[in-house]
Amino acid sequence: MSDSESQECPKCSSPYGYPDQHLWVCPECSHEWSLVASSDEVSELNEAPKFVDVNGKQLKDGDTVRVVGDLKAGKDVIKSGTKVKNIKLLDEPVNGHDISCKIDGHGSMYLKCSVVKID
């Protein structure tokens, strides 16, 4: 099978996706997808918020958030409920982290949106 006849699976990243009528099928995870997005899917993707907290609320630069669970940071632990002021959302994630911030007593670090809630 040539490269033009296979597609990478968007679910599991398998390189063995194959065409089956109007869909592509992954032989490894059985995921099916279309290369042509419907207009509803495109508008939904364009409208979906990129940065949301643990409760699904939209985050923006400068927000104050609270950590929702204890986090290990080297030898230290950032306790649940710790307030983080003036966050900066990253255009390009750093090791899966999408927030750059400074935490009192811990310094500069990166956090994931999934571990914070808007204060």
C-alpha cells in the first residue's frame, strides 16, 4: 500500500489507516473517520474553547485560578486550593502543560488547565 493509500489514525496514531468507501478505518483500534469535515464539525471546532478549567469554564490570560488537587513539584507539594494569580496561556504546550505562572513560595512553573479552576 502506498503512502497515498494510507492515513494516520487520529485516535491512536497508527500509520495503517485504510479507505473503506467514504470512511477511513484503523485496523488497530477500529476507529472510523472521514477526511472531509462537515460544516457543523468545522464550526464546532472553530468555536470550541481551547483553554478550559476543570469545570469547563473558559480561561484567559491574567485570570486568577486555584489548584484543585495536591501537585508534586520536585520535592515540594503544591497544596490543593493554592491561589495562582495572573496566569499566562501558552500557544504551544510545554510537555503537555498549557499555563505558565508564578506560585508564591514555589516560583515559575507550568500547569495544565485540567488541574485548576477559576477563582
